[in-house]
Amino acid sequence: MKSSQIILAGFGGQGILFAGKVLAYTSLETERNVTWLPSYGPEMRGGTCNCSVVISDEAPVGSPVIADPDVLIALNRPSLDKFESKVKPGGYIIMDNSLIDRDVERTDVNVVKIPATELTNKHHLETLANMITVGALLKATGLYTPDEIKLGIEKSVPASKAWLIEKNIEAVNIGYNYNN
């Protein structure tokens, strides 16, 4: 990997900003250059939010603003509707198809459909669909190994919620090992 530009998007409360922070901390822990830029409306839970993560193995990262991402993680239909057209040809769209009721219309991108919300319910990991899609991202792109992402999870989960570290790692592994 030389550089990667990722947009994560969904409703407030789905853990979009947390998932982006995990990717950012993983970048720092693996000695890559990174920027993380959260964006959310004033309504927070239930409103739309997204974050941008730019990762580089080489030069320092300039602007955190992404016009044409390499990867889109979409956890709801409004996010897919908004960002689908912006993904670079040959890029990846990773979507929670248990919440998105349409297919990707483009044919020049790689599409990973994963029923992340359904899988969280099946495995009693409610609210961790975000991390299941991060696991799917790792599998599709090779951005990080599951062991490397553990470093970012450990840095991102506050000490007061340390019991969530293993649940987040489990969710990543479910996404990583999911087969369509």
C-alpha cells in the first residue's frame, strides 16, 4: 500500500467515527502517516455522519478532505446514495446490505456486500456492524492484518470500556472471515 483514502458513512450512533478512529490509530501504531476527519450534523444519533481517513506509507498526508476515495464503507442507503459516484474506478464499496435495499449501480468498482447488522444480531454483538465492515475492508483490500487492527482497537477503546476490546476484535474477525 502506498496510500489509501477511505470514507466511512452512516447514521449517527452506528460507530462510524469510532471505526475511522480505529483505522487512524492502527496507522499510527504501524508507523504510517494518517489524517482522520470526522463530519456530523448537529442531530448526532440518527442523523448522518461520515469520516475521512487518509493513510500513506510514504509522504506525510496533506489534506484530510477526500474528493474521490479508494474505499467507501456505507452503513445505510443515504450514505451509498451520496458517496457511490465519488469512489475511484477500481476502488471498493463495502456495504451493509442488511440495511441498504439497493445494489451498487456502478460496474467499475469492487463491491463487497456484507449483512453486518444481521451478523451482529446473530453473534450478540449489537452495535458493532461498523467493526464487521472494517473486517470486510481488511479482507478485501489487505490494508491491515487482523493482528494490526487489534492495536488500533486497543488504542481507541477507553480504559473504562476495556471489556469491549475483545467484542470489537470478534466483530472484525467475523467480517474478515465472512464469505458471500
